[in-house]
Amino acid sequence: MPEPVILRENVAHLPGPPALCVALRRSARARRLSLRVSGLDGRATLTLPQRFPMADALAFLREKEGWLRRALAQVPDRQVMAPGAKILLQGRVLRLEAGSDRRVRAEGGTLLVPADPDGTRTGPRLEAFLKTSARAALLPAVDRYTERLGRPARAVTLRDTRSRWGSCTADGRLMFSWRLIMAPPEVLDYVAAHEVAHLAHMDHSRAFWDCVGRLMPDYGAHRGWLRAHGAQLHGYQFRARAPGDSG
């Protein structure tokens, strides 16, 4: 008999090889079981209706184990950040190298990072550097487009989102993925223009896209770059995987 699926803190553990972890999430909107694997980072999630029996959900997971393993095998490996690795920064491919400074800085075709003997701090330091760089680029872009539109943004925040590059709330709060700093500057500008346009049109109607076009007439090429290469920006791993991540 196969080994049982172990449930621990809303995470189902399937014995290997290799062992798999599947996050379990109950949803009031769910009407049936839904098993999904993120093509960006390989996270597996099983969504359950609120009152669905957990034993039946685990049995369903065991039944779908073959499909799950095939889906996970198709997810590209994530790049762990360490000296010798390569990373995009504002559309340029830079090689990570250990530097003598205590800060991360770009120099020519390299991105110098502080020495990290045990290999645990390079990723978080890079992430902090990218967040700071993204804010420094996004705030002026938002200011530029809100001035053209004639509507202010109430706040600008950065997150590491997987399903969208930006968002706009009804009360004018803008959110952006800090990973946009790895894309070419024009692509980051496009996402800023896109979300600022939502300050006037909270939909994706023709009027909305006309507004984006007025803010950035050549937005089509930059939107296309993000569709073609956006997954690459999620392929860089800066921290150890959290419980519930798979792959």
C-alpha cells in the first residue's frame, strides 16, 4: 500500500521520491475541489469548499498525484541567487560577484554583493536592493503619469505578487510588484501608466485602453515584452521556500 498523505498545518505532504507539499485552502466561493500548480514558482494549492470533508480532499489529492507530479516537472527550476548566477536588472543581464562593500551595487556587467560565507544572506540582500531600486523607479513614474492624467494616487506600495504586476483600488491606492525593476525601464513605465489609467477607468474597457495610449502611445511593445518574458522575473529565488511550496 502507498504511504498515507500526511496533513500538517494546512499542508498536505505526499511521500516521495520526491516528497511533495500541497497547500490546502478553504474558500467560501469554491463549489468543487481545485488543484493548481503555479507556472511561476511551482507552488501547488488544493482549494476546498468550506464544508468539504478533509479525508475526501486528501483522497482526491492521492488520486491526482500522477497529474501533480507531471505538472510540477514542467515548471522551470528557480534560480538561487549566489555568486556566479546571472540576474536581470532593468533589462540587462548582470553576473553576481562577491564585492568588498557592505552594499549591493552594479558595476559594468556585474552586480556586486557583500561577501556571504554561509550563503544565507545574499538572497535577502538582493531582494532588499531590488525593492529599494523599484521604489526609486516607480514613484517618479507614477508621479509623471498622474500629473498627465490629472488624478493623484492615494498611496503606492510594493509587493511580491504572482498573479499580477500591479493593481489599483477604488480609493486610488496603487500596488506594484517590485520584480518589475528587473524588466527594461520602459516595461516598468508601462505598468505604471496602466495602473494610473485605472484611476480614471476601473475596468479594461476601450476607454481605459485609450487612456493608457494617451499616457504611453507605444505601450503595446512593452505589454508584449511582459507577456513573453514576465515568467522569467519570477524565476529568481531570493529566500528559502516556505512550508507548503512544492518543487
